[in-house]
Amino acid sequence: MTKKTKRQILIDKLDKEFSRYVRMWATDENGYVDCATCSKTYHWTKIQNGHFQSRRFKSTRWDEMNCAPQCPRCNNWGAGEQYKMAQYLDIRFGIGTAEMMEEKARIDKKWQMFELEEMYLHFKELAKRLENSL
């Protein structure tokens, strides 16, 4: 088994905090949120952070306009329900958002360590605030 690099450890931590933030931003006062693509309601701890453009695209991986709470069925077995996710993003952020995310995803982005650290701390604080408000 290979040992994770400092970079990979930081990316894992950033993924976790970003996911917590995305899954909580639309919760009600009891911690429940609707799936962006099927509208079924789940507790934020049982829903996932769905990406419109795959996580493999680093330029949109941690972009709030590329993500939304999604149930495991839609996110995993429904392959992200990309068409429905595009509609959701265009409603939430404005017409053309999905197209903009498609274009942005094709930009090769190499994040510097300090940028990853800044994003990690930013989303950790946002997620903490949201969790404390529940």
C-alpha cells in the first residue's frame, strides 16, 4: 500500500469539508434537504455531494456552482442525473450556469498547496457555521 502524500491528504480533507458544506447549505431547521434531481428528502448526513461535472475535473471539483445535494440513487446509480442536475443549476444560479461549468471543467487547473489549504479552511468554517445553526 502506498503512503499518501501531503497533497493527497489535504485534498481528502478539502473534499470532506466541501461535501459537508454542500450537503448542509439547503437544509431546513431539522437538518433535512431535498435531492437536487429527484426532490426526495433526506437528512444531510444521508445525502451526498453531487457534482454536475465530474470530480476528476480539478477546475470545477470545489466549485459551489458545480455541486448540489444528491441522494445516493441519483448520484451513484443514476450516474449523477446530469441532465436534471444541469436544469437544477440553471434554476439555482441562472440560465447558462451548466454550460459555463462544462466549459470551466475543460480548463486544466493545477491547484497550489496554499490554495488547497485556503479552500479547506474556508469550507471547514462554512460547514461548521451551518452545522452549529441546526
